[in-house]
Amino acid sequence: MTENKTVVNDADVDTFLRQTVTGPRLSDAQKLIRMMKAATGCEARMWGSSIIGFDSYHYKYESGREGDFMITGFSPRKKEFAIYIMSGFSGHEDLLESLGKHRHGKSCLYLKQLADVDLEILQKLISASVAYMKNKYS
């Protein structure tokens, strides 16, 4: 069975940010860190080489594969932020409609900049996902 490549490590989050983002995107990344820390009560940690994650849960699939992954996090990609909403978006359609300019996949929310969205709605979405994950995997 293959090992999960995205694992928590001891790389420094601030160093990663200084090397990766500048200007308004750095300010956005710092806001996301504050929002996710408020939702989880946990400090930011590096997951893999490019994801800033918060808290963790242990999963085990029917196939027998198991591991640990972050409860929420984000990656400051070149063109946009990828925000990990691990619970997915089912049941949160109202929040997505009110959020502002974004796109999303199964459990990933993509934002070019935080100025494009309602930060209160984003915080609600992150907090709802964290609560769901903590309840499901507690």
C-alpha cells in the first residue's frame, strides 16, 4: 500500500510564506491562518511542501488504508488560494451562494484574493467544516 505523501512535518510556516507569497497575498495568507486557528484552536503546521494545515484526524478506509490528515488548511498557489474544506460543500449551498467570487471542487475552495469574498461567510464555512470533522472523527 502506498504511503500518503502529504504528511505533517516540522518545516516552518513563516519561512514557507516568506519564500512563497508577497504583498497582499501575504496579508491574505496571514488572515487565513488566523481564521483557521480560531476555528480549530490549533497552530498552523506544514503538511507536505506547500500546504498549511490545522489540527488532524485519523481515517481508515474499507480497503484497509489509513492515515492522518489535516482538518482544514490552505495552499497559497501561484494564481489562487486552495482552501481545504474537508467536510465538502453538501449542505452549505447557502453559504457558497453568499460567499462571493470563488470556484470549488469536492472539498477544495479556490479564491484569488480574500477581497473577493465575504470573510464572515468564509469563517462560517471553515468553522462548520471543522465542527463536522471533529464530530465525525472524535
